[in-house]
Amino acid sequence: MTLPVAPVPPVSSPWRVHALGFIAMGSIMSIMLISPVIPLYLDQRGLPPVHVGGVIGAMSLALMAAEVLALGVTSWVGRRLAVIVALAGSAMMFAWFLLRCRSLGCM
């Protein structure tokens, strides 16, 4: 049986695509690792469960708003600069989180 269209040969992806995917996976994993700790930390600080839920809900809404705004920024400044700024901001945030936890005695 012959195919009506010739098969398309596979094309390898550039290494940048794989690197960005790996970096994105690391960012998502780090957020997933920190998310369960935040309610425990707020509970330890004495916040009532209603306030803890409010903080988590506000963080979720802020994340959705940031994603929508990031789409606009990406189309305005370009993908490369947007990725560089986002990764630098993420690295600074996690470094600040680590330093703050150490200064408070969390670790």
C-alpha cells in the first residue's frame, strides 16, 4: 500500500529548546516543593486557617495574573529577554527565600 503523501523525516530540536524545557521543569518543581511549606509556616506563625487559605488563594490568583501579564511582556520585549528576566527573578526569589529562612531559624 502506498501512502498518498511522503512521510516527513524527523527533525531534531535545537539544544536550546531542551535547555529551556529543563529549566522550566526545575522552576515548576521548585514551586511545587515550596507550596506545601507555606501553609505550615503560616500556621506556625499563628495565623488562623481562614487567613492561611486567603494567603494561598491570593498567591494562586497572583500567579494567574502574572502569567497573563507575562504573555503581554513577552510579545513586547521578545521571548529571549523575557525568559532571561524571568529566570533571574526566580533565582533571586529562591535565594532570598533561603537566606530569609536561615536568618529566621527555619532551617
